[in-house]
Amino acid sequence: MDLTLEVIPLPVSDIDRARDFYRDKVGFHVDIDQEVMPGMRIVQLTPPGSGCSIALGDSVWELAKGPKPAPGSYQGLQLCVADIEAARAELLERGLEVSEPVRYAEDDGATFMYFKDPDGNGWSVQEYRRRATEPLYRVLAELARKQQQ
């Protein structure tokens, strides 16, 4: 059985403000922005090149039948890029307040920068230089091919 992580509901206080932030400042693509059933509006956005999206919507939490997380309570959401300096320049150009990159070690995957959305949900951006030549979808396809042999 394949299990794929494709959508993460994100707690926000204002769906339109969050949609505009992720679309305009972070560069996510708006996949869905509609009332999917009476009284339930969903906005789903996907980072360029990603197989996982975020979903904004008040009613999302009612379907899960669990506690509703407070807007801004998610920390540690992580995006990956091949070139953190280029990514930072683009994000700054879009008007996003993003930290300087922090290199924790010389290893690939050890450099991060950070930002928060308008509600305070915290994101990190990890530089994984290997992704420039080995996009994740190719790595996963190769792993799947090897497992089938």
C-alpha cells in the first residue's frame, strides 16, 4: 500500500489574508478556492514543485472530529530548495520577511532560513543542494522501480 502525504490543513484566522500571503509572498499556486459543499470553503495551495499542499478552511477541522488547533500554532513546517540564496532573493523580492540563512554544518541539508505567516505559523526553508540534480520525484520513482524488481 502506498501512502502519500499530499495535504496539510493549516490553522489560520483569516482565509483570504492567508491565501494572499501564501500566493503573493511565498509563491504557492492556488489549486482550489471554492465552497466545496454548503458552508465549507476550502483554499488549497501548493508550493511550486511540491507534491504536498496546504489547505485553509474553518470547516476542515470539523471533518477531522478532533481539537481545532489555534491559528499560528503550527511550527516547523519545512520547505526545501536547491539554492537557498536564490530562494531568499526571490522571497525578499516578493515582500516576504525571511531570516538570513543559517548554516549549521557544511553538510548538504544543514542550511536553513525561517519565516512566519501572518498568524505566526512557523516555516523553515532547508537548502538541499542535491535537489538541483536529483529532484525528489525522480529519487522516489527510482526507489519505487528498485522495490518492484
